[in-house]
Amino acid sequence: MTDAMEPILQINHLSKRFGAVQASDDVSLTVLPGRLHALIGPNGAGKSTLISQISGFLMPDAGQIFLKGRDVTHLSAERRVHMGLGRSFQVSNLLLEWSARRNVMLAVQARRGGSFRFFKNVWKDAELRAAAEAALQKVGLQDRADIRAMELSHGERRQLEFACALALEPAILVLDEPMAGLGPEGTAEMTAFLEELKHSIPILLVEHDMDAVFRLADEISVLVYGRIIASGPPETIRQSVAVQEAYLGSSSDAA
Amino acid sequence: MTREFWVSVVVLVGLPVAAFIAHITGETYIINLLTRMIVLGLAGIGLNFALGYGGMVSFGHAAFFGLGAYVAGIAAFHAFDDSLIVSMPFELGGTNQMLLIWLIAIFLAAVLAFLIGLISLRTSGVYFIMITLAFAQMLYYFAISWPAYGGEDGLSIYLRNEFPGVQTDKAFSFFLLCFAILLLVLLLCWRFINARFGAALQGARMNALRLSSIGIAPFPVKLTAFVISAMIVALAGALYGELNGFVSPSNLSWHMSGELIIFVILGGVGRLVGPLIGAIVFVLLETYLGGLTDRWQFFLGLILLATVLFANGGIMGLIGGRTRHD
Ligand SMILES: Nc1ncnc2c1ncn2[C@@H]1O[C@H](COP(=O)(O)OP(=O)(O)O)[C@@H](O)[C@H]1O
Ligand SMILES: [Mg+2]
């Protein structure tokens, strides 16, 4: 049992500074199999910066990142993806001119390899198409497969990003504010979706919606000015005086 | 089949038909004009592979075009007087065999493009444009200051080089040879673009961050496309030297790079046959409008401006319709 609980993602003493701003200040956290770890904190606390370092788009000044027990601190973003790190962005990041299906097919291709194959037609590739359809089905976008990403609604784009992320068959998902801009109904759907998903894929979730966070999280860390000021199960965080003062109490920030 | 496909078919059938008619009516000048369209179109198609599909706005593809031309010129020069290109550390003479010349041109272009791409693809936008321009200008000044091969005056190819089974000195035969190469390159590009490589390349153009975040590194994909693009342009350059019987530093100059970009923009960025249409229009304007007024380029500018402002996908976009990405 203890073997199975070896962390999928482990961050040790991560620090990152932008000029005068200490965006990550000795941050450590772990994500365990089957768990959802939520990272909350006011705007500008350094959540997105942390995610960029985890996914390899930013190099930390100090500290280490372990993925499935392997030190990936100095690996490229692409290598980390191949090792099982999936992510979503705070701002939608898709191939807007392409249909939903093509977006997912490229992700499947990325997963299966062969980006240096020059002759076989990719768009008629039954293997890629089938896998893409399956991923679109998972997020409920199967009827929108032929629509260009730029013509999808904001919520649908979020779903499409998930389909792409799932097509990569990730061992862990790192999500940057997936509910942002979804509205109450979309947020409820996304929450239900993540509740289901976290059993098969552990998740590190950055989110502002406190209802969603407290419903989904097995563990919560609170980031303020780049530093984790509290970490623990949801009940503990809800009651923590420090958290109340720094974050939850000031309702304007939490909105 | 899309409308773009049928437009392409019409163009690709129309050219040899026109050449054939010119052939039976004995209009050698027209055949050479059509060959010029094809060869310049081929170069535009090569550039489009990097620019249109990979989003790499190279302002230095004349380097590869001129390189191809000079390989043809230098090989013919030494084959003509039976002298050596290099005598130390090994002996290397000229050749009048086009196949060998093309292979050398393509190989050298690949090496050069790999080196240029390795450096310039670390930049983007205006910096990429300027760095590729700078590399091409280096080659241009090198050619000018190299007296062995004519320097500023260039180098004549007195006898067109040979190709097995083709009378290359006959205008129509040479046209057909160039046309066959054009078709072959189009076929290859079409396959590449619609293969997994092409998908990754277009993904890299649209959103490099997206490509990284699904685990495909954009850099090697773009570098490969840049090299392929240069190889095609070098082949076109070699044919251009043969066609004119003359190579000169102007083949390497930034004007040439600019003309290649014009073919692409005029015909349609990211449209397979677009640059060929661009080159056809360019040669027509140059020949017939250029015959009337020295200021024909002013009108070219107007047309280019109208294309950029009103026809998103160039002439191909105008008559061939939008691209579909279903
Ligand atoms: N590339 C950057 N250069 C300089 N400062 C940055 C950069 N990225 C983020 N920051 C700063 O780091 C801090 C944390 O930003 P961010 O990680 O986006 O916060 P959050 O996602 O928690 O809202 C902010 O003060 C922000 O201005
Ligand atoms: Mg953020």
C-alpha cells in the first residue's frame, strides 16, 4: 500500500524570482496517485509561474521537480509530456484554424510518435482518427468534431483542451484555472467531470472557485506571495486562521 | 475535390499545352518564357514550404537559389575547358551531367540551410527575416569578390548541361524536363504536407507553444522544413542557370529573395500550387508590361498591395476558395 502511494509529482524547495518579485519562494508539494491536490491563492501569488516550472516552460532558480520518482528539473517541456505530464493553460491554447478533431489528432500523433513520417496521409489515418474520436467522446464533444476551434464556445474550447490532454494519456494533469469564465452551469459540469477523472488520473488543480475546490480536493495548499502558507486536508484549510486572514477572508480576492 | 484542386489542374495542364502549341508553331521564345514561369514557380513552391506551411518568413532564400545556379555554372565551366575545381587534397573536375549537378546543388543547399537554420530559427519575426537576409548577403558579396567565377560579371554556361535521353538544348525538351521536376516536387510536397510531418509543421506555425505542450518540439520540425525548402529552391536555381545559360551574383541578391516572396504572396501563402500562379503572373507582367514601361514594378507593387489587402489567400485564395481544415 505504501508503495502505491509514491508521489506522481513531487516538488522540492522550488524558487523563482522575477526581478523584485519572488514568484516561487521555497515551494514544496506532492501529488499522490488517485488524489486531487488543489493550489489556491490570490491573483499574482505565483500559481501560473509554478505550473510553468512544473511543465518545463520556465526554469526554476533553485529546487527540484520529480515526476514518477525521476528528476525532471532539467528536462525539456516535450520530454516531460512524454513522461506523462499533461497540462491545461489558464488562457486557451489551441490550433484555432483547425477543427476540433484535427486538434486532438495532432495530440494523438504526438503521443504515438511519427512526426517525422513524410508520406502516409495523416488525416485519413484510421488509428489517429479513432483515438481522437474516443477522446472527444470522453469530454462530450463528439458532435462538434468538425467545427473549427475558433468557432467553438469558450466552454467547448476548454473541453477540447481536455480532450487533447487526455489523448496524451497522461499520468498526471496540471490544470490552471479550468473553470475560469465557464459560468455556474459550466463550472458544475467541469466539477463533475474532474470528480470522475481524478480517480484515474491524479490532478494538481489551480482554481479560484472555492465551492469546486472544497468539493474536489483531497489536499489543499495555499500560496501567497510565492510561499505556501498552509497545506493540508480541506477541513484543516477551511479552519486555518492564517488562511482566513491571508486569503479566504478577503472576499474580493477570492472572487 | 476542392475548387483549389481544379484550379491547380487547369494551371498544370495549361502550361504544357501552351508550350506544345508554341512548340508546333515554332515560338521558341514563348517556350522559354513558359519554362521561366515553371522554374521560378518551382523556387516559389520551395520557399512556400517554409514560409507558407512553417511560418518561416525567410528573406534569404536567394542564397539557396544562387547556390544551385552557381553549382550548375561552375560544373559547366570546368567541364567546358576540362579543368579542375579543386586539385588539393583531391582532384575534382567539372561535370556536364545535370543529375549529378542537381544532387550536388541539393546536398550543398541542405548543408547550408541546416547551418543557417540552426542559427536563425532561434529567432522569430523581424529578427528571423533580418538574419536570413544577412546570410544571403554574405554569400552575395562572396560571389562578387570571387574573380575565378566571374565576380560581378557572372559566369556563362556555353553549352547546356546534359540529361540522359533528353535533348536539353532543345527548348521544348528542356521545358518538359523542368515540368516533370515541377510535378515531382509538387507531388512530394503534397505528400509531406498531408503526412504527420506536415501536421506537426503546420501546428508549429499556428501555435508553437501548443506543439510543445503536447510533446512535439517545434525546432527540429521547422529546421527540417527549412532544409527541404532550401533543397527545392536550389534545384530551381540550377535549372534557372541552365535556362539562361548564365549565372551571376544577382541570383543571390536580396532582390531575388524578394521576388520569391512575391511569388508566394501573389499566388497564395500556404497554397501548394499558389507560388506557381504567382510566378506566372510575375513573368507575364515583367514581360508584357515591362515591354511597355520601365515602371512595371510600380504596377506589380499595386497588384501586390491589392492582394495583401483584399485577397487573403492570394490569387489562389481568390479563385480557388478558402482552405478547409475538417
Ligand atoms: N515572465 C514574467 N516576468 C516577470 N514577472 C512575471 C512573469 N510571470 C509572472 N510574473 C510575476 O510573478 C508573479 C506571479 O504571477 P503568476 O504566476 O501569473 O500569478 P498567479 O497565476 O498566481 O495569478 C506576479 O507578480 C507576476 O507579475
Ligand atoms: Mg495565473
